[in-house]
Amino acid sequence: MKPTRYYSDLQESHVADILGGKRSSNSGAAKFASGDVVIPNTMVIECKTTTKDNSKSFSIKKDWLEQNEKERMDLMLPYSALAISMTPSGDENYYLINENLMQKLVDILRDE
């Protein structure tokens, strides 16, 4: 089995590539972390992935959300999200966003 960092790197690279963001170097180990992926002038994304195939569930920790919000404020960005992958490849993600961003998304989709 490969180390957890291997799977995290896969997911972070995928999220950064599809959303036009940049991976933060050593994001999980730095004392003053700035999130796993940053989309300039837009949002910071914390990435969490499983290392096991066929996972049926994934627990979300409130600390992750609070840390992500702190990083958003530190970076002075308007939005944040938590990317969750249920596959070790990290290429199938679900995003957890707060209510304000969800309202904005719904408004944009209504206007299309």
C-alpha cells in the first residue's frame, strides 16, 4: 500500500487541474498552511480522500471546515470548499460548500 500522501497528491492535482487552481506546497505539513488548492481571487479548497477502494462512507470533521474557513480569511478570499473523494484515485470529487455559496450558485443557475 502506498503512503497517504500519494493519494492526497493525486486528488489535489486533479482538483487544481479541473478548477484552474494551484496546489499549495506541503499543505498538510506546514504550520501556516494555506489550504490544499487555491483558486486565485476566488476560493481555497481543502481536499480529503480515502485510501481504500469501494469506500461506502466518509466522515467529515468540523475541524476541517473551521480550518478551511480560517485559511479563507487569512488569504482574504471570498469562498471556501471541502473536496471529498471516495476513491483512492482522487478523480471523483464531491464538494461541501456553505449556504451563502450555495445560494449564489442557485442564483447563477437560475439566470442561465
